[in-house]
Amino acid sequence: MKTNIVHHIAQLANIPVTGDEEETLAIAFDETLEVVEKLKEVDVTGVQPTHQVTGLMNVLRDDIVDASRMFTQEEALANAKATYNGYFVVNQIIEQE
């Protein structure tokens, strides 16, 4: 049953997985879920949530549009192999069985 879930996930991710790999991954997923269940049992009463432990701060900047660095639509499409009505045209990559 669990190998069916691994097989389904592998299909969704488009990752080839052998039967032996499905077995190994199913066991590893079970072990991971067991650890998560053990972590849920830990008493964290009075412990402040921790989102970042290094003390470093994110460096952010204002999101300002610099029109002098922007391409026109024609410039952006200039080297495209195929376009249609001002858009890039690419081959479909979604496969279904």
C-alpha cells in the first residue's frame, strides 16, 4: 500500500523510481513520520517560538522599478525562436499516461 503512495508521488514529480527504490523510500517515509510523531509528544509549554537562531537579520531593499533597465516587449522577444501575439511560444511539456 505504501509503495503505491511512493509510486504515485514519483509519477507526479516525473521521477523514475524502481520497485526496490519504492520499497526503500516507503520505509524511509515511515521512519520520518515516526520521528515527527515523537516530536509532537515533546512538552513545549512556555517555550517561545523560534523562527531564526543565528541572530542575523535579513537585508531588504525597497522594490523600486527602474524603467531604464527594463526591456520593451519587442526587446524581450527579439531572440525568441517562436512568438505569438507578443508572447513566447514553447513546446508543451506536460505528459499524461
